[in-house]
Amino acid sequence: MQIPFTPLVLVLWAVVAQALLAAGLLWVAPANRLPNRFLALLMLSIALWLLDGFFRVANIYGQNANWYFAPIYYSFAFGPLLYFYVRSLVNHDFRFTRRHLVHFGPVLVQAALYGWLRLQSYPERLWFWEQVHRPVTYRVEFIGTWISLTLYLLLSLRVLRGYRRWLADNFSEVSRLRLRWLRVLLVLVGVVSAQWLLEVVLREFFGLYYEYDYSTELLGGVLFLVGIVGLRQADMQAVRFEPDAEPEPNRPPRAAAETGVAGEVLPLPTAAEAPVSADPPISPAVDAAVLARIRHALEEEKLFLNPTLTLAELSAHTGLAPRLISFTVNQGFGQSFNDVVNGYRVAEVKRRLATPDAQRLTLLGIALESGFNSKTTFNRIFKQFTGVAPREWQG
């Protein structure tokens, strides 16, 4: 068998080989175990789909028609695997159960069809191609894959959008948890979906097969991106976002028992005015004692100096329920948890820069002692709050 080593043949082969290697590494990676396995399966299913493109452009089908109907088509798995990767990545407690299997019903049928065809003789496969596959099942597969991919892409974007809102209300340091690369990946999948739709229109209404057919190359680009950044994703063990349980931000907890973990909330004296900004008017629904306790933990006990402070840690320290803290911070401070904590850190940096002790430490040293954990995060947050870079403020 002779393979023409054209640029496209070489690129497809390289992408498939890289995807198989990356999928194997993801499968055994200790961090993000469940999401990485969903991602590994997604890479494997796309790689096998690209293998069909490789067979086509390398003229393997033309040299040996017996390769037709090889069991390498699992395109109905693209959408569900992407969705469950996103779901499990943003929620460490996510568990795949039997009820989730319904999402993979179409790909199981797809796999069974090609598995059965592989067991048939070549004349029977040829008859199936001419009488059934080309006029019927091929259309169902190609159009169905586009519908499935688009639907699960929209669901994934919805989960990611909710996660980004939730993240600001639960973590003070989000630089490694923002999943910007995942948003880029989903946008690229959207581009693939648009190209797929174009190919559906060209094939169904104009009879053009494998002309303006770029979805294979685009999927290769997606696969290459996943292989590079998937393994570099930070450990998401502390993240437990549940899309179906997102609290309503302007609604206080209903039950009185939710005001604390250990019992009744005891009022504390109101701490000095927060250095973040002037106190906003307190919503009538906000419990002043709860707000005072949160202020006390941040201002007097200086929990903001913990560079990885989370809402769960503040809850454990104060004995207040996480939902109650989130609601009180949003309504009492008029900001997200992330903005409130980082506001205290910025104020601490400015306070230290105004003291004679500022000469003893570098600007980065002051930032690290004020609760920031990296130069990049410090520069970004400081400019966000003050409008100028730290060096310009220092003068």
C-alpha cells in the first residue's frame, strides 16, 4: 500500500498520533481524574473520526475498499463527552450515574451499526452502502452529529457561564480556576459546528460531497489545542459548582437554621469602616449581626491575608452557612466575594506603601504579605481597583 506524503496527510497523521498520546496521559493523570477521562475519550473519538479523513486523503480507501465501514465512527459522542467534561471539571463532587447513560444512547447505536457491518462480507457492505447508508443512515449520522454537537455545546456554555459567576462569589484567587482556555475551546467548537452546518447545506441542497469540507481540519485544530492545554489544567479539587443548585443572588436563605452551622448567630460589635469603599446602604433583608461577623473576620482577624481564601473557609471560620455569607456579601457590600476580599488586599498594600516600613520590602514583597499570591494577579487586581499600575501608584 502506497501513501502519498502530502502536507495534509502528514498533518492529519501527526494530529491523530498526538491525540492518542495525550489521551493516554490524560487517562492516567492523578489530578482531575474524572474530567480528564471524559476529555481523553473525547480526544479518542475525534481522533478516530480524523482517521477516516486520513484514510480518505491518503487514498487508503481507494487502494483497499475493505477498509470501508471500519468501526471508527463515534461522532455522536462528541457533544455528550464535551458536556460531561465541563460538568465534572467545575464540580469535583460530580459522579457519572446510570441516568446519564441516556446521553450516550445514539453513539451506542452508532457503534453497534459499524460493529455489525464489520462482521459482514464485502458484497453485503457494498449493498448497504449503496441502498441504505448513502441515501439514509449517512444523512442521519452527519446531520444528527451536528444537532448533537450544537445542543451540547450550548449546554456547556451555559454551565461555564454560571460557573464564572459562581467562582467570583466563592474564591478570592481565581487566576488558575477561570478556565479561559475552555471558553476558547468552546468557541472553536462553535466554529466547527458552523462549518458542519455549511457542509450539511452543501450536501443536502447542492449535492457537493467533500467540497469546502473543512470540518476535519477544524476538528484537528481543536484536538491539537486540547492536547496542549488539557494536561496543564490546574487541579480543580476545591471547586464544587452545581449548575442545578445555583442560588438566586438577590434572595435571602429561607430557613432560620441556615443562619449558622453551629447555632444562633451572636451579634458582634461593628468593625471599623471597611477600607474597600464607603459602606453601601444595607438591604433590609441583610442581617446586621451576620454582616458584622463577616467584617470582623476580614478586618480584625485579617482572613484576607490568606492568598487562597475561599467562601467555604470563611464559612468554617465564622460558623455561618456559605449561602448566607454569599447573600450577605452580595447585598451588604454590593460586591462579589472575590471583589470584597481583593479590595481589602489592595487597601492593605496601599496602607503599607504609605508607611516608613515600605522601604524594607519590594513592591512584590508587600503584595505577597498583603494576601496576593503572584505578581501577575497583583498587577491585574491593583489596576482593576485603582485604575493605575502599582508602580505608578508608588510614584
